[in-house]
Amino acid sequence: MSGVQRVSFVLQIDESSRDEYIRRHEMVDPELLQAFREVGIRSYSIFLDGGRLFAYMEVEDFEHAMAELSGQPANIRWQQFMSDLLIKHHEDSTLKVIPEVFHFTSAVE
């Protein structure tokens, strides 16, 4: 997949917030999804294990996409909406990017 970065990160919620976290993701603002497309996010998945969230994103340029989203009104609203559930990994972020150590793809031609 040339020209696309694969990025994974972890987030944390209290396990007691699990059902609410899932419920909120059943109603993601369509404006936010459009903003994802506009900043080059091609695919974004979140997996839940207890209170630990594993996110995987395929994006043209992760740093650029995050910078663009930081000022986007729909993203600001979403971040505020989710802030009561997410636990910070360190002072200024709820997410921690984790490195890829293995990747396999079977290209069909």
C-alpha cells in the first residue's frame, strides 16, 4: 500500500465506561467522518479489550492529518464529547502511538 501510513495507538477508558463508549461510537457525527476523509484517513478501526482500546489507521500522512483535525470543529466537538471517558497516558494526550513490528499483506494481482 504505497503512499499510505499504517498507524496504531492505544487509548484507555475505565472498564465501567465500556458500554457508554460503544454507544457513543454508534452515533459518530457524519461531519467528523467527512473530516477524516478530507485529511487523508482511508481506514480507521478501534478494538476494545476491557478498558484498553487499540486503534488502527491507514492514512496518507498521520502528522498532517492530526494537525488538520486539531482545528476542525467536528473533531473539537467529538474530543470534548469523549473527554469524560478517555484516560490520559501522559499530561497532554489520551493516545499513545505504538510501533509496528510486523506486517504481512497478500497482494492480489
